[in-house]
Amino acid sequence: ETAGDGSNDDKANNIKNIDYRKSGDRYYFLLTGAVLTKGDEFLEELYTGEYDKTGKKYTITFPAKGADLGSGVMKINDSYINSLEVKNNPDGTISLIFNAPEKNVYFAYTRGTSKYTSITVLKPAADSKKLVVIDAGHGDSATGAIYKNLKEKDLNLDIAKRLNTLLKQKGVNTYMLRDDDSYIANYERAYIANKMNAKLYLSIHN
């Protein structure tokens, strides 16, 4: 699902290979052809990140290395992000400048050797919220087990949605990693849960 207002159809910019999406409670940017991290369990950041004095502007700078993201400003204007600016620097680096209504946490993760990078925008929960992260296992091309026309990824998602509804009815704070047929890498899921300050992580499989 595309998130925000006019995030991908702003004719005033020349940004390419960047989509802004929402799945479940997760808002994220998906970059094609850009490498910002390497490794899984032992994650190495290949970028620098810096907040301005207000904490509302966050800049990620990384070596271009063949990435073609264009340039300009993507207007979004939702509760997470006001806009994203892409700048190509003279030193061969690219800067992504996130402007937000309040301070967020940004988690970048490059999925193996695929050159697909997600940057998830997070609002970590306070300890008192006792957040439960719900992870519907598999998704997209990662179908999980298959029996005739039945795919595990679909069962996992159905159970996750039902569980989310039941927990919310009981006043439990939840965070759904996905509510559609989208892909998230395994370690990426765990990193997001930790950065959200989850007290419980439920990964649903069949």
C-alpha cells in the first residue's frame, strides 16, 4: 500500500527508485539499487545519520555506488513524514533528508545482496505501553509451506489480523509488521521489534 499524500506522483521532483509504503503499522521507504547496510545478525551500517538541532530533520548520507535515486523533494505530509529530499553530493555520496512533524527513529536495512533497502520510520513505544509486535510469518515470494492451493503466508496473515483485533479489544498495545502480502527479511523483523521497544514479539507460523 502506498502511504502519504502525493508521495509518488509529485511532478515537481525527479526522484526515482524510491517508494513510500505502509503495511500494518509499519511506514517505510523502499529503495531500489541502493546499498546502505551489509550483514544480518551482525549488521554493518554503510551510511552516516545525523539529526538537526530540532530532532525533526534527519539526514542519511551514503556512497552512491551506482544507485540512481534522482533528486528533488517528495512531499508526503502524514503523521510520520512531511517530506523526503534527495541530494546528490559532489563527493559521490547521496543524502536523504527526512523532514518530520516530530522526532522519529529511522532504521535502514539492505536485504542481502538484492540491493533492495528499506528505511522504516519508527516511533518507539514507552516502557509503560508494553508493546506487542505481531509478525505474520513469510510474505510475498516467501510463501512458506504450501498444500495444494493453501499457502502458509496467507494463513499466518489471517491469524495475525485476528490476533491483533482480539488484543486491541483487551486494551493491549500492538504493532503489526505487515497486514498485506509484502516481504520483510527475517532479521529485519527482529531489528524493527527491538527498535520499537517491544515487550513481546509474536512470530506466527504454520
